[in-house]
Amino acid sequence: MSAPMSAPQSAPAATVADMERRIVRHTDLRPCTTAFIDTRTPGSDRKENFTIIGPGVAENPDQHVHISEPHGFNIGGARQPPHCTNSQHSHETAEVFVVFSGTWKFTAGVNRDDAWVVLQPGDTISIPVHVFRGFENVGTDTGFLFAVLGGDDPGRVTWAPDVIEKARSHGLVLLESGRLIDTLKGETVPAGAEPVRPLTPDEMARFRKVTQDEFDRCIVRGPNLRPVADSPLAARGVAECAVIGVANPAEGMPTAPLGWAHGFQVRRLDLAPGGATRPHRRHEEEVLFVTTGRVSVAWNGGVTEIGPGDTFTMPKGVIRAYAGVGPDKAEMFVVRGGDHPAPPEFV
């Protein structure tokens, strides 16, 4: 593991205890099994939802939020056993998934029949706003997805009409306020409160439909990502790949394969064993999640190690350096705040 770095006194420092509070270990994730209206509907009743950074879009106030500090985006997760489906819904802000484990089928359209793709570990999908989408674990093992939602407040989920009708038959009623009422537990709709009603055909017409070709352009396969030669982080044993975001000349980054504005950028940092970035600071939010291998994170104040499934949010201004440790190459997805993050400031 890399030794703690020395840094200018003007750089903010953090203790190991400070930084450990900014790490959500995969083994410490706390799921909610009743986060949404469809959690009793057969076929969707075994899913687990996670709110890692930010409030997310859960409809159950009991959903545990690991880190509440605003970042300008949210980080979440979904874990589902084989043949478990997340029902068709739409979002008001960007929704990005990175496959951590499992084989997943994503479908577009209110009836799941507009388009579909199957993704494997390391693949990424960014689904446009106001498009109905859902996903199913079509593999043989339990799978996990990392999710990134745009904005500090990503708004509310809009459900396909049949989702609301099916949920009601299983005792769940969603109110316009966002509160979930469980009639099987004896809860009743409060006086004056309005349940969410299924969308009318006219309202449905305002949602976008995508073709198969358009949906195919919403994905990037992990093996197809290529290192950016002009990335300032590039070094022996270190490669940075653009995944999501518009061109950012200040960082030497071209338009990413998923190259429209999201309000954040996503990169993949590949670290060979012993490969290390130079110490640097950043002035925007930077969240790391490791998909394979292990990464040493050193900062002016300490050092720690993160591994597969771990999420780490780095404080602004703190000097940091990343290194691959162990026998295998590490792949780490990095979310940076804003459409045009500043280049790293090397020290």
C-alpha cells in the first residue's frame, strides 16, 4: 500500500477516520426491500434498493441514506436475484447504470417492447429522460448495478399505468405527495390526500419512444472503452477512459461514447499493479467505485484501500493519489461533478 503523501500546508487534510466515513464498503450496504410501489408485485418483490449518496428517488422514508452530503448527483444501487424485474418507469433527470455483477436486460417502452439490450459486468447504459425503462436480471446469479442520477434532487419516478394498478391489488397505494401507503398494514389514505392515478393516453403521449437503434446508442461495452492518450492522469500503468460526458478540452478529454450533457462526467480509471497517478487535487465532487481489483487511495493525511463494490467520495481540495495494488489490474469508475470538470491540479 502506498505511503501517506506529504503536501503543502495550505491543502486541506483529513484523518483516516474522516475518510473512512466517506467510504461505503460493499459489505456494509444497507438495502431497502420496500423502496417502491412495485415491491409486492410478483416478479418484482425480491429486489433490493440502495441509496449510497444523496436522497435518491425511493418512495419509502425508511430507505437508509449512507451519505447525505449534496454532490450535484446521486449514487445508488440495485441488487436483484435471477428473473427479478424492476418495473417500467420514467425519470426526470439522467439515469446511468454500470453493471457490477450479473447479466441484465434493459427494456424501453411502457410495455417493454420498444427496444432492449443485454449488458454484462463493466458495461454502462445512460437512459434518456422521459423514456419508460425497466430492467431484469436474466443471469443465473444475483446481480448488482451501480446507478448515477442527475441533480441533488432527482425528482419523482413516474410509473407505467399497469404498475400502479398491480400494486393496488397487493395493498400498496402511492400518494401524490410521494408517500407510500400500505393498506395490508392497516394504513389508510389520509383525508385530503390524493393517490397517484395511472396516466391517461394523452399524458402518455408526452413521453418519448426510442427505436432499437437509438437504444443501442445509449450503451457502451466495457471492452470497447479506449484509453485517452491526452488524459492528464495517464502514466505508466495508468489509463483513463471517457465513458459519459461532452468533450472537455481543459482535461484533454474528447467526447465520450455517451457524449451528451448529464450534469456530471463518468470515466474509467484502469490501474495496473503498481501503476499510480501523480498526487493532485480537484475542486469538484469526485466519487469512486471499484468494479475489479484493488486500489490504494492516498491523501494528505493518510491512506486506505478500496476493493470491488466499494464507493468512496473524495472531499474537494484534498490532495489524492490512486494506485493499483495486488496481482490484478484494477478498474475504477469515477464520477466527477459538472459537464466540464477542471483539470487536476498536480502538486
